[in-house]
Amino acid sequence: MWSSLLLIANCLSDYAEVTLSTAVAERRRDYVADVALYRQDFRRYLAGLDWADDWREAFFSSTEDGLAHDARVMALLHDVGWNRFGWPEQAGGLGGNEIHRAVYYEELGNAMLPIPAQQWSLEVLGPAVLKFAPQLAEQHLPAYLSGSEWWAQGFSEPESGSDLASLRTRAVADGSGKYVISGQKIWTSQGPTATRLLVLARTGAPESRHRGLTMFMVDADSPGVTVRPIALASGRRELAEVFFDDVRVPRERLIGDVDGGWAVTMHLMQFERGMYGYAVLNKVLTELGRLRADMATRGASASARERFARVYIDVVAAQARTATTVRALARGDTVGPASSVDKLLFSKAEKAVNDLILDVQREWLIAGTREGQVSPSRDELDTARAEWWYSRAATIMGGTAEIQRGIIADHILGLPKEKR
């Protein structure tokens, strides 16, 4: 289980001389100005990695072990410089924009290398902190980029999931420059291991809805914070419920203005549905690549090949749509409700890919055997099963497919409101 971690650690030590001060530093400004050059040299770097196969085939039976492995990968990519493009220099990056980050995900996918799991939340939370709390980004984003910490999103509550504006967690100013937060969050992705939590809390009256919300950055080890991992159907503990019992947070940890949390949330969701979606689609394209290789080796029926083609087309179409959003974000445009189209398409595509994998590789995923082939390791099998289970939530988390259709109907198509 730890073999890949040890190998990567050794490679990091051996590679210490090839740091930002050499190859990448010499062409840093060229990479910012020329995305094609960045792509070319990053691709060459990945092709030359002597531990790429170990990274590619690293499987873990627990979320914690997987995140520890991915943190080491992020550390190596950070020290050389490749995963810092697309982030501003004042926050630990090397410059560039969202296009650089999109290329980074594309090239990992082209090399059949998995995206470090911490980067999913980074794409959602990082841009909001950069825009609304640049001083916090300068303090904490460098550590995130290096894999030494990561954050979780504290939005959903037991009675406030899709209707986020009804949340009940409260934050009250205590008169000494701090806020006291009390309440509960649930379904917090990477919550069991996160260093910090971005918490949306109510600072206004209960009836203020979205106008009375404020966002805070809260250290997960603050007194009064209790994190309880949630075991998923796969047995993995990727999510958590988080309790806040009179947690004192300095005013300096506000993200945006008091009662301005909804604006932060709307900005964040553009990236959740755009950049995050683009990264997800590169991930599922990698999974389709693995499946295609397996189908070519073992043979596949005409119906399976036809279904593969249909799913592939859906994924590529969704990717083209999210690419449009990525370009808009790179220009600094506000995407608004149009990002719901991205969310609807990429979540359906993610689910469809995992359903296809289950149907084509049913014997392996259910029985754990492959006819005429060496049986997979327990960790590989557990990972494949966990991916399928987690994909069940693709059209639920981050706003259900039904809600996305409602947003599209109301704000893009201008259809009549549904009678209630």
C-alpha cells in the first residue's frame, strides 16, 4: 500500500536539484505567455517520469491513504513548478490563468495519470478565496498548492441541502473582533482530513435567506469543531458531518463582506461547474481510455462498442461545453446561470461512464475475477467499486439535476414558472 508513497518520496529526494530554480524557472514567463509551450514541456516532463507507472497504478483501500499519496504527488509537481501555473504569484503560483490549469488536467489525462484528489476542492474553493479574501489566499494557498494542506466546503446542512439559502448555522459577532459560529454541516467532501473549512453561516435574521449569509475560513482543529467521518456505501470515509459548538473565528477570516456570502457562493459555483467540471471530464476520459484498452484485449460485443461510442460522444460534448466556460472564466467573465448547463451535462456523463464500466466489467467488479486474466489486487478492486458508488451522487451533489433544469428553464429559456 505504501510502496508508491516510498517510491515517490525517493524520487522527490533524487530530483531535489531539478527545482524551480532550473528548467521551469528559465522558461517561466514563456509558459505564462505561451500555453502551447507549457503544454509541450509539461507533456515531455510527464513522459520522462521514471515513477509514472507507479503513480498510474496506485490504488488504495482507504481515502486517507489515497490522499496521503496524492499529497506527495502534489509536493513533487509543486517543487518542480508544473502545478503552480494558472495561479497568481502572490498566492504561491507562477502566473497564467484558467487555461493553464485546464491544460494541466488535459495532459495528466493524456498520460493516463490520475488527478490528485485535493485538486478537486482547490478548483472550487481557491478562486473564491483569491477574489474575496486575497490576504487569506496569500497566507494559505501556497500550502495547498504544495499538498501540505487542503480545504473542505462547509455548505450543506441536514435540513438545508439544495435550498442553501435556508441554512441555520449561525455566526454572531461577540464585540471583540471575533464571530462565534454554532451549527452543523453535512456531506462535507474531504471533511475528515481537511486542514481548513470554508463555512457558510447566517449572520442576518432567519428570514433574510441569501441576503444574510457570510462565509468564513475556519481551522478544522479550532476548539469547538467536531468532525465525524461518514462511511459511504463503499466503506470509504470521504465525507463528514461537522459540528460547530461556539467556535470563535477572527474577523480576519471573513471571505468577502458580512452578509455578502451569497455573492461568494455564486462566484464559487461558476468554478464548481466550470473548472471542476472540466477536470472531472478529463478524469472520466481517462477511465474510458482504460476501459477501451480492456475491451480491445478481451473483446467486446457490437452492442457494447456502440454504447461505448455513445457515452464517449456525450463526454466529449460535455467537455466542449465546459471548455467554453473555462475560456470565459479565463477572460474574467461572469458565467452566471449558464454554468448550470455544464453541471447538468458533466454530472450525467460521469454517471454514464461509471454505469458503462460496471456493465462491461461486471464479472470483475462484482465477483472480483477476470476470465483468463490475473485477478486485480484488492485495492484496485476496492477503488473501482468506490468510483461507481460515488458516481451515484454525481447528479445530486452540488445541486441536483432537477435544480439545474429549473435554473436553465427560469433564467436561460425564460419559461413560465411552475405552478405550486
